Amino acid sequence: MIKYRPQRQYIDEAMTEARTFENLDAMKIFILEHWRKIIPDPFSLDDIVIGQVIGDDKRIGWKNVRHVCVKRMGKEVYYINPQCIGWCGE
């Protein structure tokens, strides 16, 4: 199981939008569908990258937390420094 929360200013706000998925592919599909409601062509599934484990988040009890980033957002390209849009963990 993979947990995901979007990037928000406050952790409490982000946790109201947290979701759990069977695997990373299901999480990526959810993220893409969510962003398509906001931007017509936000990015592709291949543009979503999952970072290396940065540790555990003791505030919310998640283990093996990683950044969820995109290499492109609309016409903006971030191939060198993907932009963080959330976090995932176990």
C-alpha cells in the first residue's frame, strides 16, 4: 500500500486530501486525473517521478517517505529539477 498527500502550506490541510493506493501506478493515475481537472494537459504519467526515500514522517506516522515530483507542468519543463507536488510513503 502506498499513501499519498499533495503539497500544501500546512500538513493538516494536506492530510485532508491524503489517499491510499494499491501501488505506485494507481497513485500516478490518480494524480494525473486530479491535475487534468485543473490544467487541460498538465503532464503525462512518464513525467511523474518518485524520489529516493528521505526518511520517516513521525508527525503522521508514514515510513519511507519520498517526494512526488513532475518533470513538466503544462508548458513549463523541469527536467533538470523536477518540481515537488506531494509526498508518498508507507
